[in-house]
Amino acid sequence: MCDSNAYLIRGDREELLMESLDFLRQEEDRVILRDIFGEEKTIQGRLKELHLSKQRVVLEEV
């Protein structure tokens, strides 16, 4: 099974935010993420790019 990773763009750099992403929901100016182990994070940001073939989700701060 190929798991997606979530990355966050902060300024001019990109950092790994979460591995093995299972769930993502955009709610106004925040994004809720949960991995396959149930760990959940909420960030102030928005979805920027989704690359399904690369299992890559890119978010950016707002």
C-alpha cells in the first residue's frame, strides 16, 4: 500500500508535516489531517496541490 505524505509550505521552504496521511478536510482557513494511526493535526492553511501519482499533498499557510 502506498501512503501519502503531507507537506507544508512556509515562506520559501517546504517541510514534511505528516506521513501516512489517511484523512484531510478543509474547513474555511484551516486543514484537519489524520494519519493511519489516528494522530490528528490541525493547521491554519489551505490545500495548494494534490499529486495522486506521487502520493503527495501540499498545503500552504494562510
